[in-house]
Amino acid sequence: MRCRWLGWAGFELEHDGATLVIDPLGDPGALYAVLGDAAAGVTLPEVVEPAPGALAGLVSHLHRDHADAPALRRALAGGAPVLLPEPGGGPASEEAGLLQATRELAQEGLTLRHLVAWDTVEAGPFTVTALPAADGTGDPQLSWAVEAGDQRVVHCGDTLFHGWWWRAALRAGPFDAALVPINGAVLDFPWRRPPSPLPGAMTPEEAAVAARALGAVRAIPMHYGAFELEPYYRPIPDALERFTAAAGDHGHPLAVGETLELA
């Protein structure tokens, strides 16, 4: 299996000519588009497009930087499903952080398949297992274990550190690579009041620990280096350096667009 970083939290997995995509992001600027000029100085992540024809799209959660409906449409083969968490089911005030992505998914007419933790589905040569995750704002989130051939990858969305790592390793591992968020962003959104001063995603050190708990041979960092905007989103500025130090020999940063052969 080959693993290509598409930038931010996006990855493309390929095995025997078949592909699937996870959290592809085609238009980073759409995340803060509603803020207009107030977001003019935001640093956007570099991203690349996956190849078209993917057998499935996996979405860790319905925040716009992880659920880009037009990017999914361009990447997927006709009729290919988008696998995503069950909706929260609350009133609009509770679901405010999900509304943009939910609306865009509906507009694109994509085939949505909602899963819960530990569900397993097949997509061509890939076996996909939904794993528990803990979202920093309490929205529904899953991590994804993907197996093809003799290789296994786990994609951790932008989860908090939690206690399911060991169970995930026992049920869906061992993993050749863990794709882990590292920017430890502190969040201050109008729909989550009062805000928490604690990180809403794993810090670099937590990500390194999570990869070890998952038993991953390689820890590949993602979800860092962009989107800082006071007061809403405050990531750790030196995340990659801290992660590299914490992960040691297991750390394996990729350049955007770079492919890793998992052998």
C-alpha cells in the first residue's frame, strides 16, 4: 500500500491501482470565507488534488477543513460512497460547526454512509474500520483504520488524546503508519461557550504517545502549520519540531504530495 499526503489532514491510499481518500481538502480558503476581510491574513495550507476514481472517501468529521464536498466529488468514482460519522442529532445551535460541510455534501449529491465506532466495510481491496475518536468541540468524529494487502494505516482526524488507542491497536492493528494531528490548537468558537483554554486536538507530544500506543511503525504528522486566526484558532507554532523530537526514530514527516511505500 502507498500513502500520499495531500496536505493538511488529507491522504490518498493506493493498493494495486485502487485508491481511497481521507479528509481531502481542495479549497482551504472556504473554511473562513464567511469572515470576509477579517480572515485576509490567514495562512492557508498547501494542498494537492488526489487522483480521480477513488473507491471511497473517508471523512473523520464534518468540520469544513476535513469535509470538503467538492474535493470529494472530484476524487471519487461515480457512485462511490463517502463514509462518515453518524450526525449529532441536536438543534441547529448545537450543530453550528457542522452546518457548512453538511450543506455542501447535500448540494454535491454524494452517496453518504454513516458509521459508528467498530463498524467495518469493504471498498475494493480495502477493509475500512471506524475507530473511536474524541472531538475537541464535542462533535461526532471517527478515526479510520484501513487495511490492504498486508499493510494497515490509521488516520486520526484531529482527535483529542483518549483511551481507545490500545483497544484500536488490538482490534484493527498492528499499524504500519499512524497519521496523527499535531498542532494542539486552542479553539474559541462562538457556538461553544464558554471556550476552553485546553487544546482541541492533540499536541505534538500527545500525538507521539498515541502513535506508540497504537503500535505504529511510523508516526506521520499532519494537521499543522496553517489556519491560525485570533481568537478563533490558535495552533502551536513549532508543532513539527516538537513532534519530531518527541517521536524520535518513529517520526516520519512527509512533504505535501510525497508518497510513502508501506512495505
